Amino acid sequence: MSSILDRSEAFLDQAGFDRAPWLTVALAVGIASWFALPSGEWWMGSIAAAVIAAIAALAIWRDRDERALLRQGIAGLALAFAVGVALAWMRSAMVGQEPYEAPRYGPVQARVLERIEQPADERVRLVVAARDADTGRAVKLRVNVPLEEDRPGLAEGALVRFNARLMPPAPPMLPGAYNFARTAWFEGYAATGSAVGPVEVVEPAGNPPVLARWQRGLSAHVRDRLGGAPGAIAATFASGDRGAIGEADEEAMRDAGLTHLLSISGLHVSAVIAAAYLLAIKLLALWPWLVLRVRLPVIAAAIAALAGIAYTLLTGAQVPTVRSCVGAVLVLIALALGREPLSLRMVAVAAAFVLFLWPESLVGPSFQMSFSAVIAIVALHNAAWVKRFLAPREESWLSRFGRRSVMLLVTGMVIELALMPIVLFHFHRAGLYGAFANVLAIPLVTFVSMPLIAIALVCDIVGLGAPAWWLAGKSLEGLLALAHFTSSQPGSVKLSPAMGLGTFALFVAGLLWLALWQGRARLWGFAPVATASALLLATPVPDVMITGDGRHVGVTQPDGTLLVLRESRSSYTSDNLRELAATRAEPVAIANHPDAECSRDFCVISIARGGRDWSIMMARSRDRVEERALAAACERADIVVADRWLPRSCRPRWLKADRNLLGETGGISIDLASEDFATVAQRQGDHGWWKPFEDRYARR
């Protein structure tokens, strides 16, 4: 044991163990454990185990010099883990809102808390505070209002009255699908829905919040000066308002690996802060009296920090923006003090800051993608071979430009590889040519589009912004053309079925190991990454997918065709089924398939999987069926699916997925070859946002 401990201590010393990044990792692991562990007993047990481990480490090695790295590592990481679990637990208890138990329709009188304009979807989204008619408690609702029902004075602070159709926040439709119920829990929404009919403004808004008014005014001004899709992108860069971006453009940007440009984050904040810093230091240098008495980098850093904070607040202060602003301010402080500005410690401090304020952001794609990209950039540029490659030398400007261009391409490829597991885990699709598209898109946005938008806004003060707006529009047209061209190329998008949590955890562990260690020790990180890649490639596409309400069933075919029981008018349902089936093809109705037999009440289809034929019977209507005939049909089927309760006499050979089972499990994905299935409930645990179907509709 002593020999093992000595080797561990030597490894930590040789591999460059830095406590700050690893403490933040332990904090994040604690938060993730709260989401993954099933109940309060597990949460309390994990906290207790971590505290005991920390106390044991401090007790065993009382001498501070005795195995100092091991002592500090075990104690510090264990306590950070415990803090992470407690943080997530406390945050959930403080902000979580008990959802409505059943759908409702009726009058609502509420106070508007937030107005979100979404002209691309022809609606205005309102976040309102109302009083629950049944319990009397104050609740927070999110309601969509059609544009034709928008009214003057319908802004923050207004008292409104309308009829609304409200639904409890929806849990994942299928295993691996988007968990809106969890998001709504931390946003404090008790229900979401739509206004039906006219919206009456009982009491107009007084003075909406200054930042919200400025943000909407700036967005409207930009879209007024620059119309169409370029105007929507320009409004996003200027104010963070993405509501005017069309679905086709947003999908093209995503599949081209450029969607990060639409989320105000590191690129945009850095551009604003860098421009403010350079402009301030150049202008201040023209004042000799100040130059002789004050260090200009300190003043320029302060001005740039204020500019970055103002831009962050103006664009909505979303998690990526806050992260970027905190990181940029830390860089400015380092520059002012003459310290190394880009380091993993700086990233760790920024991540810890965000996690302490919003621990739930850890499980969202925004936080994961934002910090993964920054960690990849910092780790790559701190590598010895990169420093040698970029070191100043006697060379022509063409050679220097070539080296910088190669490094930009390599950086883009590393970022794409780092983000690929996250994108596939959350969205089940990823653009493969993003590194090449970003080589053109990032300089275009940073050095052309954003400066032109800023110049145009300044020139608008005196009414001379038209030429700059025209140039900005052309640059953004080029950006959109690049996105559509890249996304339309053969093989540009990688589709993937739902990735398991274990596979995702291996990817994250391996990539963090590669980034945070030094020397040859970091190469061990390729082992979990390779293992996770093999598991991902071996992940089968589900043969049968059943939504939690039992109404929608998807059956995948070997040729990539997706058969569906009902052709839903909801694009949300269709998109979920296609994403988890890893296909871009339009679904085909089961009733139109030659191997299916359908009546008014049921459809039966036979499919060959795992060396045998499977018979699947699915209910199409809720009409009463003679029990004896139903029982006989169930006996001939391997799987029976229904959106209602079926009698006990219905006994299929393998699985009966009726309201009784689906009420406990939620949506189901079935792999017939292995005769196994995954359920939504398996990932939920005893968290406030998960209510079994039968509980949610018990009082209906």
C-alpha cells in the first residue's frame, strides 16, 4: 500500500497536478451526481461519504509535508464534490416549481414578468405571474401569444387577462430526448401553453426594465435598417435576440457547425472587449499628461471590462455570455498585472463562478459546449509543440500568415472533435465540416460583420449608417451562403441514436484527462475516448419507439425508413422520432406499409429482428373492443401498444405497453435483437420535475 501511495504521489508531481481546475471538475461531478443519483438517501449518502474521505485524508497525513499532493487532492476534491451535490440540491429546492397536475383551459389574469419577441414563429412569448385558481399559490407561466393578438402596452409590468390552454411541462418524449420538464423546473414554470382568443390589457405596462427596453429597441432598429435573414443575424449579434432567425437558416448554421455564432459567447464578447481595449489604449495614449502618470493598460482594461459587462447585460446575460464575460475580465486583470492571461486556472474560475450561481446549467448543452471549446483552445495553445510552432521567427509575412492559418484550421478541428460527443448526446446530429466552415466564418464575423454593425450603429446617430449597413448585410449574406453550402454537402451531418450516459461520461472523462494533465500522462485519456467511441458506434438504432402517452409509435426499418402509427401535425413529435431513429427521411405511415394490416381500431405489423419475426399490435382508436376478441389478438402478438388501459386478459408474448405501464415508465425505446428496452423513468429518479403519467393525471 505504501508503494502504491508513493507512486501516486510521484505521478501527481510529474503530471503537473494543478488543484484549481480539478477542484472545479470535482464540483461539477458532484452536481452531475445529484442529477444522476435517484433519491435523497443517495444524495445524503454521497455527501457523507465525501466528507468522511476528506476527514480521513487529513487525519492520516497530519504532517502537511507528508504526501502533500495526495492529502490536498483527496481532501480538496472530496469536499468540492460534496459542495457540488449540496449546491444542486439547494438550488432545486429554492427555485423548483411544482408543475400543474393536468392540462387546463380557462381564464388567466396575470402580471407580465418578461416579454420575448419571436417574429420568425409569428408569436410573442410572455412569462407571467398568476395565481393558481385551485390552490391559491402564486405560479409562473410561459404563454405564447400570436402576433395578431399583440397589444400596445403588453410588456413587462402589464396586468393582462386572457383565456389559455395550459399544459404541465413535458417530460422527455423518449429516452435521450430533450427534457423540457427539467428545464422548466429550474426556470420556475408551473405550466406552459398558448393564449386562445384576444388578450386584454387590464393595466398597461408602466416603465419596462431599462435593459429589456433597450434590447428590444436595439433589435428592432437593426432589423428595420437591415431586413430579411441578414437583419435577423445582425440583431442577434447586436442584442442577443434570436427570435427573428428562420428555422431553415438556424438548421443550416447548426449542421454547418456555425450555430455557436448565434449564441452570444466567447467570440462576440472577446471581440467587443478587444475592440474597447485597443480603442481605449490608443486614444488615451494621445493624452501625454495621463501617459506620464498612469499605467494605460490598467485604465484600458477597466474600460474594456465595463464594455464587456454592458454587452453581456444588453444581450440577456445567458450562461455562455456570463462565462465569456467572466473569463474575459479575468484575462484583462491578468494583462493589467502582467500575468499569463490564458490558462486553465482562468477557465476553472469562470466555470466555478457559473456553477455556484446556476448549478443546473451543467447538464445543459450551452454550458458544456461553451466550456469544452474554451478548454480545448487553452489546452491546445499551452501545448509545447504549439508554442514552438507559433513562436516568433524571422520569416516573410506570407509564411507567418500560412502558419496562423494552419493553426486556425487545427484549432477548429480540435474544437469540433471536443464538441462532437456533446452535440451527439444532446441533439443526436452533428456537422462534420464545421472546422473548415469556421476557418472562413470566424474571421468574417470577428473582423468584418461585427465591426461593420458597430460602425453602422454609431453612424446612425447622425443618419449616415446606410453604407455600413449595406456592407454588413453583404457579409452576413456570405455567412448564410457558407452555412447553407456546407450543410448541403453529402455526408455533412452525422446522425446518431441516443447515447448512453456511461458512454458520454467516458468521453468527458477522457477529454478532461487529455486537457488537464501534462506530459505523457495525458495520453492515457485516449483510452476512455476510444472506448466511448467504440460504444457509440455499437449503439443500435431502436427498433421500436413508444412515446409516453402511447399515441405515437415509430418502427425503424433496415433501409433507414421510419414507420409511424400516426402522422402527427406536430413537428416536435416528428423531429423527436426522426432524431432518435437517426434518419433524415420523412416518416411513412404504418398503414401504408405492405407488411401491415390495419383496421379502424388496430394496426399489426410483423418485422424480422434478431433472427426471428416480431408481431407488433398498436391501438389506433379508443373505441370499445370486445374483450374476447382483444384477448385472442393479444395472444398472437409479441408487443401490444395502446394509449389506454387494457384489460388483464390482454397478454402478449413479450410486452404490453398500455397506459398502466407507460404511466410508470414514460416513453420506451426497444432493441428487439437484444430483447431489451430503455425507459424515460430510468434517468429521472426522485426529482421534482418527474411525475409518473398516472400521478400527473390522477385528478383529471
